[in-house]
Amino acid sequence: MEIFDGKNHYRGAYEKFVLGQMVELLNTGRHWGLLQHPLVAQGYTPEALRRADAAFLTTLRALVDQWIDSGINEDGTETPSSRYVRGLPRGYSESLFDILCGWLGRNMPKPLLSSDGRIGIIDQPPNHYGLEAETYAREQAIYYFKELLESPVPHRLGKCKNPECRTYFARKRERNGGIKRGTYCGNCELIGAAERTRLSRQRRKNQQLDAAAKAWAQWKKSNKHPSQSEWVAKQVNKQICTGTRIQAKWVTQNRNEILKRMDAHGQTPVSIATNGHVVN
């Protein structure tokens, strides 16, 4: 059975159009439905049209955000290729599958007889007749989201992690691997690089603190190793070879955090060396 969708799929023309249109809709909310046509708009008050614009944008962004978040695991790694509609990502109460099923029940595709006698299926946007402006807006938002999922490019859609930006954008190609330190748009690449550097330094420090906590309980005062801080620093540098080598001063400055990690791992700090003196 043929599907009459009126879409030009030659060389991905429709897919490029959908992705470009989706990015524009998500970022601006402009030109989303028939309510913007002057003749149709006459049937609604200006306030109703404003509420409809807000409802459309809120609904579409919520759907796309859930789609993007479905590909982010518990440790924050984003894998666009693992996005899903069945099931619930953390923080959501209704699956995208159920939302789309409900929409399909209200907007069933219709059979159509072509001029050559073949029967096909026609898929059309929701009809605004008989609907409140906000209801029509939400139906249109789900329709556009459905169009995105029907194209081969839904995994290329992203959202900037910069809290002062949060712009939606489209990648040039699909990312198959995981994105561990957040996705940033072209305008925020420098911010993303700075954030990646900060996270990398924090990860290295966490490794150093864990190594220090492990070494701390193993130290035994002797003539060869009279300073606990110096001995711990040497052990950390042996285990963590990347980045700047730490000194005894670093161990002393991070004493409280080291003791907390020892306690979390069930280790007992028998003593602490400070300025050559042993303190319980």
C-alpha cells in the first residue's frame, strides 16, 4: 500500500527540511500552524493566539527535551543513538510512545483512492476546526515531533548545555559514541572547552584524593619516612602519573577531604602528620 505524504525524499531533501524547520521552531516558535494565517486568525482573539503560541512552543520543547534526555544515562553520558520513545527517562511521567499513541487515536491517517485505482494512506496535520486554539497548538506540536521521528535524522538534534544559552541545534552527522562532558552549540564551544577542562581537573583530583585516602592508612612512622604528608604525596604521585605532581602541602591542605574518604571506605586514620608531629 502506498503512502501519500507529499514529501520529496530525493537526496534527503525532506529530511534536511525537517531538521532545519525543527531547529527554527524550537528556538523561535514562529510559523507553526494555520492560526497564523490572517483568515484563520480572525476566528480567535489576540489573547487566545498568544496562548496558543506559548502552548505550542512549550509542548514541542518538552517533547524534544524528553527525546534528548532519553539518551542520557545516570552518569551524565549522552548517547544520541540510544534515544527511545518507550519507557520513562528520569523526571518524566508519561512516555513519548503513549503521547504519540494518544495523538494517533485523535488524528488517524485516512485511506485515499488514487487516479490509477491504487489505495494509499494519507497523513495530514491536525485540523483546527472545532478545537480551542491551545488544543490545536498542542496537537500541532506533537505532529511536528512525529515528523521529526519519521525522518532519518532525529538523533542529530541537540541542545546546548550552557544554562545561559540552551539553544537547539542540528549536528552535521550522527554521533555514535557517548558524549561524556555535555553538548554545546557552535557559539558556546569555548565555554564547553572550559567546562571539559574543569571536569577533567576535578576527575584527576578525585583520583588523587582516593589514592591519598588509601595511602594514608598504610603509613607507618619510621626514620626513613618521618612525615606522613610527604610519604602520602609520594604514593599518590606513583599511582596518578598525569597532571602536576602533588607535594606534602597539598596533602595537608586536603586533609579533611582525605579523612572523609577514608571514613566512607571504612578505613581508620591512625594518625596525621603535621609539621613533623604526629596527631591522633
